[in-house]
Amino acid sequence: MGFDSEQVVRNAYRVAEEQDVPGWVALFTEDGTFTDNSIGVTYRGQELGDTVVVYAKAFPDMHRELYQVYVAGNIVVVQLALQGTQTGPLTTPMGVLPPTGNKMDAPCCDVFEIVDGKIKRFDCYPEGTIIFGQLGILDDIAGAMTTP
């Protein structure tokens, strides 16, 4: 193999926290995908950097606290928390959530498939309901959003 799947994934989290969009995109295979399962959107190519930009804008202090990392060959599963304060607009498929000033500390599970030292598939399962609850908009999601 010549690469360590866990180190590839740990490096990916580091690059995302540094908000290095070109570096993030370069971590994926040419046909690599990133699926945010909380919103049902899959990103490919240069779109892979969109989520780094969106979350960096909404949560400039965004941190991913890794709790457990499980490796089975080229599959890496990570239990983590998404942490940050929403001081900027959060763009979602439902619209844009203006800054709430609230903190999130939400559970997430990520599943990576690594091929030749690069990310071929990244499936992210953030707890969207918990995130919206912590941001204080769960009771009126439609009313909290503005049109993009």
C-alpha cells in the first residue's frame, strides 16, 4: 500500500481546520466525492472545497474534536464533534442562516475510503437536528432562513 489510511484522514482534518481549500481538494482522488448526509448533497471536483468555505465563513473558530478512529484496511471511521461559534452566515440548501452567535458542539460520524493515499469517498453524518437546536433555530427553521 505505501500509505497509512489513518494518517491520511488525520491530515485531512488538519487541512480543513487550516481552511486550506486547494489543499483540501488535492486530498481527493480525481473522482473523489464528499457527501454531507445531513443535507443530502454530494460534492465533486472543485466543489469539494465549498464546504470548507461555507463552514469557515459561518464558524471561523471551527474545530473538529476527534474522539475515536477506527481503521479497517482502507476504510476509516471517525467519531467526532463539530465545534464552533456561528459568527457568520451559514449557507444551507434551505437558505442562509444569519449569524446567531451561538456555539455548536454536535456529534458527527465520518466514513472515509482511502485509495492510493487519497480520499475516494468521504461520507459525513453530522447531527443536523442537534446543530440547529444548538444554534437556536429548531423551533422555526423556515422563519430563521433567508433566501440565498
